[in-house]
Amino acid sequence: MSGPTPVVEQVRSADGTPIAFERSGAGPAVILVGGAFGDRHTTRDLAAALAPDFTAFGYDRRGRGHSGDTAPYEVGREIDDLAALIAAAGGSAAVYGISSGAVLAALATAQGLPVTGLVLFEPPFKVGTHVGVHKDITPQLIELIAADDRDGALEIFLSASVGLPAEQITEMRSQPMWAGLTAVAHTLVYDAIVTAGGRLPADLLATITAPTLALDSTGSPQWLRDASRAAAEAVPGGRSVSLDGGYHEVPPTTLAPVLREFLLG
């Protein structure tokens, strides 16, 4: 999608960390929360598709892009980041979360942030037959990042969490994109902590009162589609919808009308 590049703005989180964001469009606020490796650039096309009806906020989660980072990492600090963005948006906002960003969005909403509507895209919970298939790689990621082995952290994430075969990962290492991925590899630890190794926090999701919609792609693995439906079932009144798309993604032109209908009625 074409159009002017949004101006990068900044808000301070509760711990003083600067969080970079872009806003585009006009209308009710919706904040776009990226997943692993995601930043304000990866949600820019969706923001453009939403712009006719919403003021869309895309941001760099802490440790990525133009946002800062403050040790030690805590999920609560990322929830504070989202709270600061909601304040910048006018005091309340809808939230759309992608993958681990969907988990973060759900945790923030359960904590009581003023979320007017919550949309979750394929939160990577391990449910049903997927339980126990993959071990929690959080300790290994922490160890590898502590040793500054970003390549190793990236490889184990792509293998164990994404499910890519070794030969595909080897091919990726030879591509220019690899350097960009390793630059934010330390934030994979954050995503792993947020998702708690894939555990479905059913009790916490049950406390969410905001209208909630969980989405999945027809082109995604069954376990991710099951995870979205399980998340919707855990939230009182939650709904789930499947959309035509690829592996762990749906085109913005398909997503935008669904978000519009759900959030605006």
C-alpha cells in the first residue's frame, strides 16, 4: 500500500523507557501489537488499511527499532508500555495483537487496561494434542543471549517455535535478512517470557470483560488455529473466526474489514 510515511513519535513508559510509535488515519484508536521480530514497520500496511476508519498506532516493542530497553525485563514493563500508548491515544483504545503480541495484549487487557475491544491473531498457546510436543525454550534462549550467541538463539527459535527445517534455516543465514533478525534476537527472550512457554492462561483470560475476537488463518498449522479458538473459548463471550490466508498471516485487505466490523459494529 502506498501513502506518506507516518511521523515517528515517542512516549515514555512508566519506567522511563522511550517507546517509538507511528499513528495514521482518523477515528477511534486501535493499537497494533507485533509478535516476534515485529515492529511498527511490519504493521504499517495494516495501519494503512485501517486508516479510513481508525487512528491506527504501530509501535516498536521495547528493545526493538527506535524504542529503548530497560533491564531487567518484566512482562509488567511491556504492559506499562501499552498503557502509555493507550494514554497517548486519548485514554482508551482497541488493541489488535499478533502471535506473542496477542498474548501480551490479552495479559494487558486482563490487568484492566482501558481496552475497548480486543482482537487476537493466533496467540501461540499449546493446547489439545499440541501440549508437550515442544519443550519450553526460554531457559536456552536466556543462556544463549547471555553468551551473546544471537545466531544460536535465532536458530533454536526458528526450529523449535516456528518449526522450520534445518536446511531452510541454513538458507536464511545466507540472506541479508539474517542480520536484521539477529539484531533483535535478544527480544525473543521477551516473547518467550510473555508466552510462558505456550501455557494457556485460561483463568486470566476468563477475567477479560472487553469484547474479544480471536482470528486464525486457513494457511496456518492446525495447532495455531486450535490455539486461537481455545483463547476465544476462555474469554467470556469471546468469538473466533477463520480467515483465508497464509502461514501465520492474513493480508491486511482481508483483516481490515473484519476488524472494522467487529470494533465498530
